[in-house]
Amino acid sequence: MSDLFKRGGPPLPLLVLPGLLVLLALPFYLDAFWLRIGLFSMAAAIGAVGLALLAGTAGQLSLGHAFFLAVGAYGYAWLAGDPGPGLPPLLALVLAVLLAGAAGGLFSPVAGRVRGIYLGVATLALVFLGHHVLLTADSVTGGFNGRAVPPLTVGGFGFTDDGPQLTVLGVPFGAEERLWYLGLALFALTWFTARGLLRGRPGRALTALRDSETAASVMGVDVARHRSAAFVVSSMYAGLAGALLALAFRRIVPDYFSLALSVDYLAMIVIGGLGSVAGATAGAVFVTALPLLMTRYADHLPLVAAPGSAEGAIGPTEAARYLYGAAIVVILLYAPDGLHGLARRTRARLRRRSPCPPGAGRPPRPPARAERAARPKEHTP
């Protein structure tokens, strides 16, 4: 029985189904700008959930998430494009995710034996190494200028504006609307997969490793194997997120996959809540949407200038980094378990304050503990 049933809350389908219906209906009401924000947020959420499995559940610090995002993005662009093998795009997408997992597998012996800040430094080297390869391997990556991303097609249906015209209920479906549903399907798949892992034996083993490596090994948990597996799964999540971002951007450049991107993903899981799938999703939406919204409404915000408008002014992207940097400080000081923990505590308080239904009365008090029998006095001779 799930924790929701134990807490007396509604079952999971009753919580997820309304939100899913809303997400399915949004393309009929939102313009392209808001759909892009949603698409970028779903792609970021996939990567953030993968990092939450590694950092929040397994307790492994990784600063190399941008490297595996780049493997997924450039892997898809090369496998499906020209120059490249020119594979069917759907097959190229699957292989790009597997390629990111293979890259994580090559690094997993290090991840299985190193932890904490030492693993963070080791993964940091991956970002700089990957950025150097992206700049120098011109035949594969396109060098400094990057390369175009082939559109995804499945059975003749293209997730692009160039495909056959599609109109649903009088609403024309272009690239943003089609990619929205692709991103939603991939996000739902990875979200429920991560929840299953966390609630199953792998999740319990990783939690035991995070809490006490010695106690976990005594209970029979293979420390190195579980750490390596967590790193590979996290790498595959990042590869899928990178491929989806590549489809959304339609062109990828090396400078996007920098150390700043890895820091952004760490900010997502810290703000949302370490080890929480829902928290990682909330943090991804916050960190992804904030700079885009500030860019659009820069003219109406104090101390923020539109991109390229004036020298020395704070741009929207820089201002957004300041804001979610401040958010991290506030979260660490007042809500260490992130937005997810804050929402959980708020819901618990509201449930305690809610009045009992008429006629229900107060729940019976538990029976008092039996008083300890008086010890007979000892008679001294």
C-alpha cells in the first residue's frame, strides 16, 4: 500500500489524472511562447529527475550532468543527420539514450568507488573534456557553430512545421504543439519509472547507501554495483533530456553544454527537494521558466534590461541566476527539504486544522497504559 493511502490522502491516480488532463488540453489554449516554456521545462524535468535519483537518493554528487546531456543531444543529431549514419530518427533517439548510458557505464567504475566531493571533482572533468571534444570534432559536432538537428519522424508523422498539415478541433498543430505531446509522453514515462525505482528494492538499497554505507553493506547491499547502476540510469535520463532539448532548439552549439548547465540542474534538485521526483520536477520548472519569463517581461521589471539594450545592465538570464541563487540560500536555511517538503508540511497542517465532519466527533483516545504494579516490600529479618 502506498504512502498516500497510509497518510489518508487520495490515491495517486486521483491526484495525477486532473493534472494530466490539463496538460493534454494546454496546446489548444496557449501560444507558441508558453508551449516552448512547457517543452523546455519537461525536458529539464527529465534530466533533473535523473540527477535526483543519483544525488538525492544515492547521495552521489555529480557536476557532469551537462556532459551526458551533450552526449544525448549530439548523439541524436549525428545518428539521424548528415554527416552521420542517417538512421531513422526514432531509432537514433533510442540509440542516443543508450549512448549516454554507455558513457555513464564507462565512468561507473569511478562512480562506484568514489563519493562526495571527490566524485564531484571527477565528474567536473567530464564537462571540460566534453566541451573540448565538441569544439574540436568538427565532422561530428560542427565545431563552434554547432549543427542542425534533424526533426523527429515516426511512421511518416513529423514533429515539425514542414510535415503534413495537422488541425485538431480547429487548432493548427505546428512543431511546438506536436513536440509538446512528445515531451509529455517522455516525461510521464520517465516520471513513473523513477517513482517505481524509488518505491522498489533499488530505491530502498540506494537510500540505505546514502544513509550509511557500512549498514547497507552489512544488510547485503552491493555498494559499488548499486552506485554504478544509479550513475548509468542518471546518465540515460540526461541523454534523453538532451535529445529532447535538441529537438526543441533545432540547432545545438557546444557553449550551451557548459558547467553552468550542470549547476542549473543541481539548483533544480536543491530547490525542489533532494530525492523527490515531484520536487525535481518543480525545481526544473522554476529554474527553466524564470529566465524565459524575465526575458519576455524585461521592460516591465526594475533593474533588468532587455537583452542587448544597454551595457553594464543586468540581463534577464543573469538576473534569473541571482534570483534562484537567492532561492537556494532561502531553501537551505528555512526549508532544507525543498519545495516538495514545504508543500508536504503545508498539506499536513491544513489537514490537522480542517474541522471534523458533523457527527463525526473526536476520535477515541487510546486506552491508558496499565499502571505498573507496586513492588512488594522486602521484609528484613
